[in-house]
Amino acid sequence: QVQLVESGGGMVQAGGSLRLSCAVSGNIFNIGVMGWERQAPGKQRELVASSTSAGTETIADFARGRFTISRAENTVYLQMNGLKSEDAAVYYCYADVEESRGSTVQVHWGQGTLVTVSS
């Protein structure tokens, strides 16, 4: 069993900051890509940022210059600065996990954490 537990969401005023965390636990041999997606009401889920185990990062255009992704061991973080009303969404973390040597890599998801931005 692999679990992803998110924390750090909440309400913040426009222009403020939040730091999301996502800790991966359970049967883990190796973690590949870790990242964040978000889904706002009535909109499709979209990629926010991702990071490979080699350190290659992908940042969505809307997040570039404001959001930073980082990872330490089995935890991935999303530092969000300069939050805007349009950033309000449920944020989901994910991780590509190899549970044992040679096993199929599977994507696991966190439960989602709500970010609300007040103007």
C-alpha cells in the first residue's frame, strides 16, 4: 500500500502565500516523478508543476515565477506566492511509485487539499 498525505491548504488573501506538502509512505522502492495538479470548480484538472527524481522540473505557464516545486526524500512541496483568485482550486499531489524492484510503476494520488483565495 502506498499513501500520499497532503497538507497546507487553506484560505489566503490575494497576494499571499501558501506551502503545500505531500508525504508519500508505504511500500516504496523508488519514486520517479512527483507533482501537483489542480482542479477548479467547473474546470478541467490541469498540471501545476512536476519534478523528476533527476531534478528536472516542469512548471505551468500560469505558475511560473510565482510557484516553486521542491522535493526532499519522499515528500514534495509546492510553494505558492502571489496567489490570485484564479488559483483557487483543489490541489492534488501525485507520485510515480515503484513498490519493489522491477515492479510496474504506478501513479498514486493524494486526497486533495483546498486552496481558497479571497480578494
